[in-house]
Amino acid sequence: MNKLKYQMVIQWSDEDDCFLVSFPDFPGQQWRTHRDTYALAVTNGIEALESLMLAYEATGEALPEPTVCSAA
């Protein structure tokens, strides 16, 4: 299974003046990383997701099931 099958939400924040990145399938803190451009937010998001997954594995905590969407 490709471990990067988790949702990554990237949303602009006027308040923070940057793109915020979250992973809805993982409980806890709403925003995991941020960047000034969308492309950098994607890059940081992938790195944050990989680090988050490593942290789960290091503590022996099971990764959550990814939300699966189906195209009609």
C-alpha cells in the first residue's frame, strides 16, 4: 500500500498570510505546517506527512485508515 494515500488539505489563511496544511485522517492539531506558496505548501505537506507517519511508527501507534473517496 502506498503510505501517502492520506488526505492533505491546503487552505489559504488571510490571518496568517500563508497556505496552511492539515491531514484530516490524523487526530490532534488541526494545522501541521504552512508555507507562502501553494507549491511549497505541498512540498512541506509531504515532508510533514512522512514525519508524522514515522512518529506513529516509532511509538508503535497504528496509523489511521486513510479516507477513501470513489469517483462515480
